[in-house]
Amino acid sequence: MRIRACLALVLFATACGREPPTQEEIEDAKSRVDLAVHAAHQARLALELLGVLPVYTCGEPRRTFVGKVTEGVRVKVACVTATAEAQDASTDAVVLSFPEGSCSVNGHTVSGRSAFVYHGGEERMDLSADLNGLTVDGHALQARVGYGTCGDEKRFWTTAAGTLPGRTGSSYRVDGRVGLRDGAPLFGSTSLVFDGPGEVSGPLGTDRVTFTGLEYEVGEFLPKKGQALIETARGHRVKVDFSEVLWRVGKVEVEIDGKEPVTVPIVR
């Protein structure tokens, strides 16, 4: 009787074991996960470049801080040229120039020029930078980054949007924010955590994506921790789990519409 009951329940994918996805569902999900992972990578690159600069110390005069930034960034990244520019009574900028072809930042080759603009004073400071003038690993970086700190609100963000390198006919947008972790630096020397909503478009349509707690190690393509939820153009839900067990071998765990999870490779 128990065996019969279990066999009946299998038809409805209940506690006797979840229904496995079809090969067609796996291939569809794999294509969508690939685009989402590459979109997250673009947002991560932008935030890593923001992390080249120290975070403003509340209470310090802005121009004193900007002067320290120009000195410190040249020590941190020897190939960069950093100059300070006074724009008006409440605004200063740090302009970073990366030479063509030979400047390495966190394992990425960066070239071009971008201004990091500081606006405000000792009680509230906002930083913003348009990174569209930069090329990373041979591809234009289409992103803006910034933060607001001191006062009542503290947030670190990126808006990355454009075409996905190496993915013909695909585009993306990610509104990322740095994960604020108790007892840990906002921009660690070896890792970065961010989350936020996004959207990816390609041959299979436009999917909505939510990234949660993606933790990256410097020099690695896949996050070693975190999750992504993809709500597909066809009305399916694809959950992606990034784990320390799988990231080293270039794989992720994927669950399609609550069916049995499968492991799929992701190619950089």
C-alpha cells in the first residue's frame, strides 16, 4: 500500500522526490543563467573600480580628503595617473587616467579616463562617477557608480547597462548595491558583496533577475556565494545558487520551477 501511494504521489512531484527537469528546460535555463551571470559580472567590475578609492571619512574637509585620495590611489595602483580638480565651492573631482594596454587593476586590464566627483561637506558626502570612458579587458564598461555617506543614509551603488561582451544580440541592466556587512569593510581587499535587481535580454526574450548577496573573490569570474532568481520571459522561475563547492569548477546549481535541482557549467 505504501509503495502504491508513493508511486501515485510521484506524478505530482511531492515528497517522494521532485520531478526532474527535461533536457529542453535545462538548456533553456542554462542560456538564461549565462546572460544573468555575465550581467552581474559587469556590475561587479564597476564596483571594483569604485573600490580603488578610499571611502570618505566623515568630518574631514573635502579638499583635504581629495588630496589624500590622489596620493593614495597612485600607491595602490602604480600605473594610474590621479589628479585633483576643484570644480566649485562644494564640488571636487579626482580624475583617474589608465594607460592603454598595460594597467592591471584587480586582475583586469583597464584603460581610459574617468572623473570621480565628490559633492558635499563634512556632514554629507556624495560621490558619483561615469565609467563609460573606461575599457576593461578589451570591452567598454557601460556603468555609473557612486555612494552617499555620512548623515542619515549610507548607500553604495552601481547602474550598469548596455550590451553584453561576447553575447551577440544580448543586453542588460543591473542596479546593484554593495552589501553592508557588520564588522567587514565595504570594499575588502580580496572580496566584494553586492545585490540588487536587473534585467537581461537576448534571443529568448527579456528576463527579470534579482541578485542576492553575491560574494566575489578578486580574480574570479563566478561568485562563490549568493543567489539569483530569474523570472523568465516565458513565465518560469529559475533559482540559481552559487556555492564555494561549485564556483571553483565553473558551475552553479539551478532549480527550474521547483523541480529537482541540476548542476550546469557557466563559460566565461
